[in-house]
Amino acid sequence: MIRIHFEDLVPGLVLPCGPITVTRDEIVAFARAYDPQPFHLDEAAARGSFVGRLIASGWHSCALGMRLIARDFILQASSMGSPGIDAVHWLRPVLPGDALTLTMTIAEARPSASKPDRGLVRVTAAMANGGGETVMTQEFWVMFGRRGAAPLPARTLPPREPGPPTFASEAGFPAGGYDSLAVGATYDLGGYHFGRDEVLAFARAFDPQPFHVDEAAARQSHFGGLCASGWHTAAGFMNRLVAARDLGRRQAEARGGPVAAGGPSPGFRNLKWLRPVYAGDTIRFAITLTDKRPSASRPGWGLVHHAASGRDQHGDEVFRFDGAWFAPRE
């Protein structure tokens, strides 16, 4: 039942969510599907990695945050989805057995200038573990319907040709370390297919808003059809990045060239969900390396910055963000 509308979300309002406890099996299952790096999959492999122990994917942390927000807030509110995320910082790893809570604070609220049925709300959020340590912070925007406002007509979605199945990068991503990565280089990561069953399964687990889990409701919404959670789109990007890295590693090993282990990411910024990703779409992802610098906190490592993007089978850009990850120096 909808009982929270735009008008209720005044700056300074604090909304607590949680707790939920994340298990080892959940961490490994998410990683196998979307971020199969060794330190997310296996304790023994993780001990020899940058992080030293099994940890959840950062994208899993975001999805768990969405589960908390949906369960304890969004499903009682007139949410119309999010246009994007200003910034996410992964401050500490999420570990098996962590009991996670999330505290949201309304930072800003303004009516939409072009759509009188809704307003935009800026939220800051902090996720903490059972010990009270902050593991992740977020700043993001959400659209909410206004109380008593007549909704705009549902979007009429023209027939869409489904995209091809998931496909791999042909060239792979370089397997060398920090020093071998060239700023300005662009890499095709291949395409990820968002099939109907997977769209529904991801949304039921992490983001059960009606336009992600109910095809009839989605057709009557401003999206006009069943669409993937934005966090599902981001997870699909990570799936293709890891696959491209694995291909690059195999190619380097075949040539007898250097292979470097990758490290985790400290976070990202300026994430935009530019268009809906509909069930049946295939999104082709790419990254461009934009900067790199030695790490001040991790001797022997550097931080590589990139711009990521995704385009659907019609050539429309649906997704972009600026990210970074740690890479070993040679």
C-alpha cells in the first residue's frame, strides 16, 4: 500500500532500514553470476589476493542496499525509479555473516519542472555492519509521485526487436599491470543479454518494484514495459568486464606475456541510467581508461580510472558511470 509520497520526504528526514544478514553462499552465488573474481569466490584464493579474505562484490553490496531500501521504504512509497547515483564509496569489505543496516537521510527535495505528477529527492545513505562500521556510502536521486496528482499517461512502448544472446569481447582486456595500461584506450567488453526470467529473478531478490517484477504493472507505468533494475544493469557490466579480463589473461598466457592480478574498486561516481533496459535487450558495454596514478595508501599498486558505457541493440546509450580499480605496478 502506498502511504509515502513526495510531499512526505522533507530535507532532514532520517529513514532507518534493516537489518539483514548476508551469508557466504549468497556472496559466492552473486559473484559466480556477476563478479567472478577469486576474492569473491573462494577463501583460499582470497587469502593470496589484494584483500586477503573472502569478501562480497561491491555491486552485491549495492544490491543488498537496494534490498533493504525496497523492503523497509520503497515498497511503501510512490517510487518511480532512480535516474542515477552521484557517488558510491566502498569503505570496508562486506564479509560473510555481516548483519547490515542502512540509514537514509533526505538531503534535498524539489518538484519536477517538466512533469507535474512527480518530484525528485536526493538521498544520502550509509550502510553499516553489525559492529557499527560504515561499509558503504551512497548519494543518489529518486523520483516520487506527488500525492493526489494525476499520473501522466503510461508510456506506449513500440515493438522492440530482442537483442542477441550474451556474447564475449573479441579482443579481451589487457592482462598486464598498471604500467601497461594506456590512458585513452577504449575496450569493447561484449554484450550482456537481459532475459525476462533473469530480470524477474534479480528484481525479486534485490529490487522488487512493480515495474521490475510485474509485467502488467510495468505496462501501465511510465516505463511502458518490464525493465531491469538499474543494479542489474550494473551487474551485467561487471560480468562482461571480468569475462574480458579473463580472455585477456588467457591470451597473455598463450603468448608467454605478463599476467597481473587485479584488485578491487574503491567506488564510482556519476552513474546514469539513461534509458530503461527492457526484458529481452542486449547491452554492449565498453570502457575507456581516463587516468591513472600510483596509490598513496597501497605501495606497489596504482589506481586506474575509467569511463564505462552501455548501448542496447538499437545503438541507444542506456548506462554510463566513472569508476576506478586498483592494479599492481610492475
